[in-house]
Amino acid sequence: MSEVHKAISAHSAKQHQHVKTFVQLDYEREQAIEEAIVKCRQNKPFTTDAINGITAKMNQLAKKGIVPQRRFVSEEMVKEFVSRQ
């Protein structure tokens, strides 16, 4: 295997790992959002700290390219979403 081929394979593997990590974080973020929505619907106290902690990790990955950034979520955004349903 040539050095170029090895370099391309290594780059490809690294990109694949970024995407894989992003997908896992996206799942965790969606779970955290759902938890906040459920608490809000039940008029229980909630925060968006977990959501935004995951979002920060996702945005760090996005700085390396190939995956998109995600918006930070405010408590007001959750309340607005719940009120529209």
C-alpha cells in the first residue's frame, strides 16, 4: 500500500469517526430535548444545561468540518415549542 493510499485511508477513517461521534451526540441531544419537553408539559422545573452541553461537543466536532453545527437551546425555546402543540 502506498503512502498516499495510507494517508487517504487514515483521513477517511478519521472522518468516519467524526460522523459516528456526531450521530451518537445527536441522539443524546434529542433525548435531552425530549426530557425537557416532557418536564415542561408537566409543569415541572427543567433546564437546558444537558442539551447545551451536548450541543457544545457537537459544535467542537463541527469546527473540524464535515458535520453541521447545532443551535443552543434556551428554556424559552422549549416553552414556546410546548405551547404550540
